[in-house]
Amino acid sequence: MTIDMSQFYQVFFDEAYELLAEKEKLLLALDVSDPDSEDLNAIFRAAHSIKGGAATFGFNDITEVTHMLESLLDRIRKGEMALTPEHVDTFLVSKDVLTMLMEGHQHGSSVDQPAVDSVCQRLKALSLGTVAEDAPIVAATAVAKPVAEAVADANGAFQFRIELPEVSQKDVDALAAELGLLGVIQQEVLADQRVVFKLTTGESEDDIVAICSFVLDPDDLKITCSGAQAAVQESDPGYEIFEQELAAPAVAEAPKTVEPVVSLPAAEVKNQGRRASDKESSGPESSSIRVSVEKVDQLINLVGELVITQAMIEQRIAALDPLHHERLMNSAGQLARNTRDLQEAVMSIRMMPMDYVFSRFPRMVRDLAGKLGKKVEFITRGAATELDKGLIERIVDPLTHLVRNSVDHGVEMPEKRRAAGKPETGKLTLSAAHHGGNIVIEVSDDGGGLNRERILDKARQQGLVVSDSMSDGEVWLLIFAPGFSTAEFVTDVSGRGVGMDVVKRNIAAMGGAVEIRSVTGSGTTIAISLPLTLAILDGMSVKVGEEVYILPLGYVIESLQPAAADIKEIAGQGRVVKVREEYLPLIPLYQIFAIEPRHPEPSKGILVILESEGKKAALLVDSLVGQQQVVVKNLESNFRKVAGISGATILGDGGVSLILDVSALLRSSRQLHAEPVFF
């Protein structure tokens, strides 16, 4: 039976990207003067695994690069060559090239072939111990031989005899093509018409089994090692020892150790007959499965419907006599508890550690600091803190902008830090922690801090309304104004404040808030507070007329019934309400949505005090219904986008309730004194 290999491509790409990310993380943490052998072995294994997977699927360009990368790493980890900064730089560039090649195969994106040729030339030169500076860009075929030749030229240590069962000629041809990627292959036919391959290769028996398993049952294979060099047992941790009795005496050349390959798709396709070959792959990989996001979202939606149905049942039962329906009510209570536990368990599936985001910044900080001539120590804390996958993907761009700004304009140049009595190396810290139902992500540097006077001067130049009596917190928020920047020179990196309005807008769209703390000469901290997920939220139900709306609880400070004397009319500002010596703009919700209220007078209604983006306002409603957890439904995909509304939910009685966009409500409050605003 022939199996379509393309169905496993995505598994290869997913795991290869993970291996490249891990490789980059280890490279950035290496002490060049005294590298840890475990880290070197792990980097080597990553390259080796990608090479094995690429060879399996016929991605020869990836195989060529990883083969040269693996050869150089092998010499370094065995102590034949000392690790240098040039090695680390080249390994990092090779990671970028491999990523580009994989994207080319996966998405059909363009490949910068001169860049591929250049990194191959540099890897080859470094492996030979020659100077690779200003190495000319040559054709890929001149840099890297086809993988079969490369393996054969590398003093392939073993000759394997692979005896096949009865299979079709099509399967024989497919196996010959795949095994040919591992080395030099010969073919002969036995008297019973079965085929035998003779393969000279530096790879392991597990590599051979992994490839053959895509076409036939590995138990039907008969593989023997028919002679060549003797194997040397590998003592590096994390590797299996390859032991084989050899029929022929060893030749007098340096022996080559055979390493087992970590076959990338093994854990995913073992039900198709492929055998996982590395002991490490039986660890965490065997206890997890890959599931598409679409399936997870479908499961979450179904559980959301279950929660709504449970709420409906609970509301119906609430009208019954508890004395006559005690058992039914107990069962309903148990159902409510189980539903809540199920909901939390399903929601946890979408949660991902912040390390998914944090891991991309060490390389960026390293490269950017080198470009600017700065010394920056990058520190992460709370990388295991979890956040909803949808929010993690959307927070990457804002965090990237903030980190770049901290390196470019936060951390000072080494000479300036010395003059200020600071260490030459600045510190940039990225942290994440749970605070109640939110996650708080902070970007902190120990640089020069924000300059209050420069910000105020720049704000005046741009026509912003400012005063010297503003608090520091209010002054720092000015950097979020569109186009605001205090940078003296325009660079191709960033300027603290340039694009910050976009950062703030994106975070607000996720239901988050931004806070800035800065001390001149000591540094700046920008804190982002986000809900853990946008799929479910804790809300306060409020009623206006006959309509029920949901207010996200994170924006609610308190609720109160004001006295008539606390309501004031201010010319040009509309109505305001006095709350503990502070005047807040009054937002009549009935006026926003053109609803007939029960209590148009604020003194007879309820005021809900809201806070968003550092601004407060009082929302006038008729009454409070209660607090509840609601399942958020996307209004735009089910109806259309409605300004002032962030989503909808289904209540226990089956009715639809709209979830208010508090940020939009507070922005609209400035217009209410002029005329009613209908969204």
C-alpha cells in the first residue's frame, strides 16, 4: 500500500518550527567561552531531527543546509573545534534561512537563493576551519552536494542490507527514492522476486525504518549491517547507543558515530505504521496530541451552548416549589457544577503559555542591541503564565513595538550609563503574571526614563491641551497621542511614542488597558492588563426600559443612586455627577440607544461608575439585574458590526443581550451634550 506523504507535511512543519525556535533559544543562551555540552547536544539533535524529517519528505534544499549545519555542530560538540561568536552568528542566520525554506515549501513564498547559498558557503568554510569573511556567493550546487553524495563522502560508517517483503514495483521505486536521500543505494532481486537494497550511509537503522514505515509494516523488514567501519558507542546524554556486530574488520579511518534520528512526524503517524525512533519522543510527545484550532473552537462553542441551555433549565426550575421538587433541584445544582467544571476544562485547552510570545524576543533584542551598539541583558519572568491563544496572537505586535522602543530609546548607550554610575549592560525585563481574572504583561527597562518636560513641550507643539499641574501618569499617557514622539532623530528602528497610539488601540480592542510608570534616570515600565480570554466574561446585567445589557465587570468600579443635588449641568460639557468630590460625565444609556426609560431622571435611576483608559464616567441605567458569567457571541459574524457593542450573549430565558463596548461609550460621552448619539 502506498501512503500519500503530503498528508504529514503539516506535522513536519509544525515540529520543525518548534525545533528551530528551541535551537535559537539555546544558541542565545550559550556561553561562547564555556558552552554547556548538553546545550550543544540539544542544538545538534534539533538540526539532526529536521534533516531526517526533510529527507523523509524530499525537501532536499532543507536537507542540504541542515547536513552542513549538523556536520559543523558535530565537530564543535565533540571538541574538535572551539565555539566562536562567528559560529553562533552563522547558526542564527542558518535558522532564518531554514525558516525561509520551510515557508517556501509550506506556503509557496519566495526564497532568497543567494542568502541560502551564502549561509551554505559560510557553514562549509567554518567546518573546514577556513576564514569565511567576505565569502563569495556561489551557486547552491557548488556549495552543497546532493544529500546522497554528501553522506557517501562523509565516510559513511555502515552498509545496511534491507530485505523487503513482497511489494509492488511502485512501492519499490518509492522506497529507493526515499532511501537514496540517506546515502548510496544499490538494488538486487532475489530468486523469489523480492527486492534487497544495499545502503551505504552514516545514518542509523532507525532512520531507515522510519522511512520504510510510510510504505510497509516495519515488522516485515529484515535489516542487517553487512560490514564497514566499526561503530563507536555514543556517550552523549539523550542518545541511544547503537550496538552492532560487524562482519568485516574496521578500516583504518576515523570511525563515525551513528546517531538515532528524531523522526518528526513519528508521534503523529504511528497509527499509520511508523515507529518512533528516539527515546525522548516517548516522553511528553506521547502524552499529547495535535488538534486543529477549528476543532477546539467548535468544542468551545458547543460547551457555550450547553452553558446557555443549563441556564435556561435553571431559570425554569427556579419557578417550581422546592418542597415538591427537591430531588430535581439537587440534580439541577449538580448539573450546574458539572457544566461549570466542563466549561473551565474546555477553555483551558485554548490557553497557551506566554513563552510562545516571549521566545521570539531574545533574538530580536540581541540583534537590535548589536545594531545600535548597546549592551542589553534580556530577562523574562512568568513565561509559563497562560493566556487565550487568540489573544496571544494579537498581543505579539504591540509587545514587539514596546520591546523595540525600550532597546532603542529606553536603555542608554554604554558610555552614557557609565557616566551615570550604571553598569554598561542595561536590563530589559518582560514579565507576565495573573492578577485576578486578568493577566498583566510588563515591559520594563532600567534606562533613562521618560522626560516629563520634553513630553509636555512636544504636546504643546502638537496643539494638545496640557498643563503643568497634570500628574505624571497623565503626562506619560500623552505618548499615546497619534504621531507623538520625543525622538530627536528619526531611525529605522523606532521612537518611543511613534505608533504608540496603534499599540493602545490594539490593546483596547482586546478589552485591555495600558499603564505607564517611569522614574527619570531609573527606567520605564509599561504594563498591559488583558482578560484571560474573550470567549467568556464576567458581566453585570443592567436594565434600561425593557432591554437588558451586559457590562464587562472589569470596567465597573461601583454603582450608586445619586442625590438630585449631585447632578450638575456644565456649559459645553453636558451633565455631570459629583462622586466623592470628583465630577464625572453622565452617560444616559437610554439616550445612546433611543430607548424609552423608566427613570429618565438620574436621581431615580442607578449610576454605574465605569473606568476605561484612565477615564471615568457614570452610566445611567434603570436598574441592576445581577452579576453573571456569559458566553460571548460574535455579533459581526452573525449580524453586522454595531458601534458601541462588542458582542452578544444568550440569557437564561433565551433572549439575546448585547455586551456594551465601554471604551466606545466613554468616547461618545463627549458628544452627548450636543445631540443624542445613535449608533
